[in-house]
Amino acid sequence: MADRPDGETTSSADLPPEEQPPRGWRELPILLIAALAIAIVLKTFLVQAFYIPSISMSPTLERGDRILVCRICVRVGDIHRGDVIVFSDPHPAAGVDRGPIGAALHWLGEGIGVAQPENEDFIKRVIGLPGDVVELHDGNLFVNGEIVDESYVNPEIDTSPYGPKTVPDGMLFVLGDNRAHSGDSRFDPPVGVGLVPEDMVIGKAFVIVFPPSRWGWL
């Protein structure tokens, strides 16, 4: 608002066209807030991007790949054997006491990708569902006594025996595709992740989006 000589006030709408602020600048804050809200909703409920930091899922996923994970898939559908899932650390460290405001700001930062989560997320393949019996012998996987065809497994075979292990209710048994270099459900922390509670699953990986040479569906 500006004062006129007669004591009345004027708004930018009363100014001549050449003196009015650009329309885009006036709308920019609203557009930024809307974009931020959309990004947070997408990340929280629909789709989230993840970076692959290790070789534990090679050759399916290589270090440096960027993938998209469907979060809503685990809310409206079941988890199946063979799904590649991202899950929160089943054994998280004690969180930092940030206070209500600090916690809200950190959550917001995670939502727009400028803050790191307090605990690491993991990506593995679902091998055993609740009630399944999992065994490994001479590099071969058996679920409920039947051998599983695993064309996705890394050629560097890990022949270490495991099991038989019955997966408890509410839990998942996960393995990396690169068995010789994967800390998974075969090992308890800190070597592996142990069994994964179903409610710790963030979503299902469904596509590699970067680098372009590795684009493809999972």
C-alpha cells in the first residue's frame, strides 16, 4: 500500500500497468508452497526415489542406481515372494531429541529431500513370508522344501548353509541378490538386518530411473 497526496491509500492494483510488479513474482510464493505440498504428499503416500549405495543387490541393482519405490503398493496390496522392497532399519538407533519444532522441521526436510533420515533404509528381495520355511544349501535356495529358480542371483555364489528357518508371523525373510556381499536376514545385527517386520516396509521398488543406460522395470 502507498500513501497518496490526498491522504488516501492505493494498492498495486491502482498503479499504472508499467508500475505494477510482475504477475509471476506475486504468484511465486503460492507456486512454491503448492509444489512443496505436492512433493511431500507424493513422497509420503505414493512414490519415493532412492539411491542404491552398495552392491548387495547386484546385478539387479548396481551401486549408484536411482530407483522409484511405490509406497502405496504396500498399503493397498500384499507383499509377495520375489518383490524387491525398501524397508526401514528393523533395529533403529535411539533418535535425537529435537523437540516438537525441530522434529517437525526435520520431517519437512526429509520430505523435500534436503535432510537425511535418522536411520538407514535398506533394499532386499523378499524370500520368505510368514510361515515359510527357508533353507540354503550349496548355493541353492529352498522354500517350504522346494528349490527356487533364482535367475537374478549374482554369479558369485555363496555356498554357506542356512536353516531350516521358519519365518514368524508378521515378519519377512529377505536376501540380497549378491549373496556373498549382503547383510540380510541370514545374519543378526550388526552383520545383517535379521528378520524384517512387515510394518517396517516402505514400499516396492518398481523401476530404475538413472543412469539412462540402466533404465528398466523391476
